Amino acid sequence: MKLARILIVTIAVLLVLPLLHAQDAETNVEKGKETVKEVGHAQTAVKDEQPEAPLKVQVTVSEFDGTQKISSLPYSLNLLGTHIQSRKEAHLRFGVRVPVATGDTSFTYEDVGTNIDALALQREDGTYRLDLTVDRSSVLTPDKGTDWKPGESGPSRQPMIRSFRDEFTVVAKPGQTVEGTSAVDPVTGHVLKVEVTLSVAK
């Protein structure tokens, strides 16, 4: 009787083992598919990642007296539109050192000019996020209410040096011009505007 029971249990186990093995194999196949699928997505993501785009950013600083444009100074920077993990900053430094009298026979130098820093980030919709810092200083001619320019009579012994600095972000697509920022000069009442034009460098 015991022998018969043992034989029955053994036969049952032998019949069940193939089914369990088949289920494990099916599960492993499904896991394998999921892994391949995940790897496939990862490979697709790498392939679909947009390459770095060579860009040209033009920053124009304009001054207005009411509706009349007094001056317009364009600056251009070349940089790469990249993803946030590998963003590279572009820098522009342009200026002069202006002598300022500190006594009858002594003077010091003041740095005046324009400094621009720019970062470009690619977006999925084909636009670019531009993070910009514009730092500009100039020598103001008080009697004219405008910036002193080389070729004009020298500035007064104690010229007024005005400064403008702003950090801002704009979103633009290639070929588009957007207004970045504007401010009113507290001395002259003139309006200073910054415009940004984005294009693909050739």
C-alpha cells in the first residue's frame, strides 16, 4: 500500500515538473523581451538625441530718446546649442580703459565697455533656451546726455560712468528676434533695450 502511494506521488511530481519548467521558461522569455525592449528604448533614445547645433547669437543694445533711436550696438557670439548635461558658455569682452583725473596731475583708469555671457539649451520643440548676462558701462557726456564716443572732445575731468547689468532668459527659434530686456536711465530718461537674434551658424 505504501509502495503504491509512493508510486502515485512520484508520477504526479513527474507530470507537474514539465509544466513548471514551461512556465519558468515562458517567464524568462518575457523577462528577456522586456530587457531587450528596455535596451532598445535606451538605444533609440541615444540615436534620437539631437546633435550639438552651431549657433550665432546677436545681442543688440539700443538706446532711445522717446521714439528716436540714438544708438544701436550689435554684438555677435558663436556657441553650441547643447543639452543641459554638456552646456558650454560663450563669453564676449569688449571695452576700453578711460583715464579719470583724481587730482591736478594724477589720474586713474576706469574700465568701460560691454561684457556678454551666453548659454544655449536645445529644446524638444526645435526652439532654444538662451540664458544671457549683459553687463555694459559707458562714459556719459553730461552736457549732451549721450555716451562719449572716440573722436569727440575728451570727457570732462570727472565724467559720469553709467552701468547696466541684467541676467535674463529668452526662448527663440532660429531666425527669430526677441526683446530681452529694457530699462530707463535715471539720469537722462533714455530707454535702453536689448534684443536677441538667433540663427544657425554656417
